[in-house]
Amino acid sequence: MPWLTKKLCIHIFDQINSGLAKEDLIESNLNIVDLFTKDEERLTSSELKAIKLIAKRAYDGNFFDETEVGDVIDGGTITSLLHKRLIIRSGANYNIYWDIYRDYLVTGKIPTIGESFLLRQGVNLCLEVFLLFENEKQLTIDALLNKHPKGIGSETLYNILIELRNLGIVQKSDSGYSVSNAIAVSKDSFINFITAKFQNYTPYLNLKKINLPKIGKNEVIVTLKAIFKQDFQDNTWNVYAVNLINWFLFSNLDIKPRLLEPTKGRGSGTNSQVRLVNKDLYVPRCSLREIADVLPLLLSDISLIDKGQKRDLVTLGVLSQSRALTEFGLELMKQNEHQIQRLLKERMLTFPKMSKLNSLKQTVGKITAKGLINKMPKDFFPGEKESSKMIYASKALSWVK
């Protein structure tokens, strides 16, 4: 994210969390248009044309795909926009780093800034960290890590603190973190605070309008997609929807009686064993990004992880067959995002088939999933149909790039 825009985001969060009215926020002394203009002054004409195209495609729901790089927009321009942090990559698609900037590029106007944010962390995880501040005015990251009863990693703790800061529950200073003055450190105060916070929360207001006696996960997913217009994978939307429902069920919102509690995944019990695969024949079902993204669920709700992801996590040695975190899994949870991906990739490339694919990639350079299938024996990738083999080949390619 560009420095000026990062400053803007922090400013907006601070004002929202302090209770500033939306009208006052829009009229605040920080001129959003000027900041966006300064971002655009750093762009060449080709970069500006490209970013407006990416914005329009995302705005319309027809996201710019990686397969179009080189044909519609040249690779150098994409690399430059990523380096300037004006666009982000989500799976195989590209999008503008902030939906407010995306809408501005398309319409030329700043949309109304409301309290629309995704709840990315589980409510129980956030409550656990919040209660660590009991009898403590201020705590550092190290102090919180030492006090946490489950021994979570610093990266996980940092993400939870971001959630608590976004909600206005916790504040950060140079010397550490502290609880906002508006809330006492207790479970009841936590519930009362989030109940009041969600009164102006856009997903809550939209879900209240749904004319159904019961609201389930599917209705929540549809609502979130309509509000945020992001190109997340289905499993990611599922996680965000379950998180939101659990937060709402934990609160005292009037919508609670209409919410259906998320059901646990089939066979999610702790006694259910994940079948081991033949490691000499192993090819992953999931991409590197997909596996990295579901790791936080191992600390909150493993039932949200699908069968294919569990298979890869067990084969990689992150989980045992009984779905418990292994020593490698516990070590992984303490690392930052870059280190997590590096360690996962190193382990994946120890499997014979993946080692062969990596050697091929190093030899031929750029290659497509179709190219991998053509260069490998017919039975190298699982599946009878070519469409099935393409899925496995594309997932495997993400690990050797």
C-alpha cells in the first residue's frame, strides 16, 4: 500500500473507532482525492491506463486474469504496479489494493466510507487475547505471547491484534498495546462493546433486511460478496461467513434468533483419521497459497478446512492423521507469511514427483499446466480426464514457480 494511502487508512480507522460521525469523517481535513492524485502522479501513462482497466474489470465483477498478462497489459507494467502496491494479486486475478480507490478510478468520485470490514479472525481467539489485559494497562507482543495459555505464534497474535484494533477494542503505541478506555476487561464488556459496534456495521444492516425467518451461511456469503466485491475463493468466503455468524451469535444483536449456527464439517471429529497417500505418487490437490491461507484455521476451527486441504496438510506433515498439529506444524504457526511459504515449498519439493516437476521447470523456464501434462508420462497426474489432470498440474505448478 502506498505510504500516503496507508496513512489515510490509519486515519480513517482512528476516526471511526473514536466515534466520529460519517459526515464528519467525509469532511475531515485529510483530502482523499489529493492523496489519490498523488498516487497517480507516480504513474506513467501506460500504468494509469492499465490500473483503470483493472479497476473497471473488478468493479464489473470480471476480474483481470493472469492469463491476460502480456496480451492486454504487458508484464512489466503489472510488475511495476505490484511494486508500487497499487494493485494486488488474489489467486489468479489482479485487483486494486483498496475498494475505495477502485471505485474512485471507475466513477471519479469517492464513495461513502462506512463501517464495512471483513471479520478475518475468530471471536474466541480475539476474546482470549483481549482477556490477557486483565489487571494490565499495557502489554508488549512478547508479554502477550508469554501470557497466552495456548502458546500461539507471533504472526497469529499480530493478526488478532489487528482485528481488535480495527474494532476499536485495542490501541497501539510505541511501547505496546492497551485496551481502549471505553471498555473494561471482561467478557461481558467485550460482548456489550461489539454489540454496540455492530449497530452501524454494513453486513449487519443488510442481513437485517433479508425477509427470511432464518439466515444461514449461504445468505451471509451472498451478502458479503455484494458488499466487498472481492475475488476470494469459495473456501475463503466460507471462512469469513462463519466468522461473522459466530461474532454475531456471541453478541447481543437482535438478529441472533434468526441466525443458523454453522455446522461442523462432515467427519470433523478428532477421532476421524485422514488417509495417508503414497508419497512416491503424491501430487498436491491445493496450491501453495491455498494451504498457506488455511493455516490460521488450525487454531480456530479445523472443520472449515476441506478434505483436499486436510489431505495435503497431513501429507506435508503439518497435521497428524488424527488432525493434531505436529512439531513441524507448531513451528510453522510461529513464522511470518514469507517464511511459512518457504518452509512449505521446501517440504513439498522433497516428494519425488514434485522434485521432477521442479527440475523440469528449472530446465525449460516458463511453462503452462498443459505443458507439464504433455512433458510427463500419461499417468503422472491423477485423473482419467484431461480436465482433472489440468487441475492437478495447475496446483503443482504453483509450488515450483
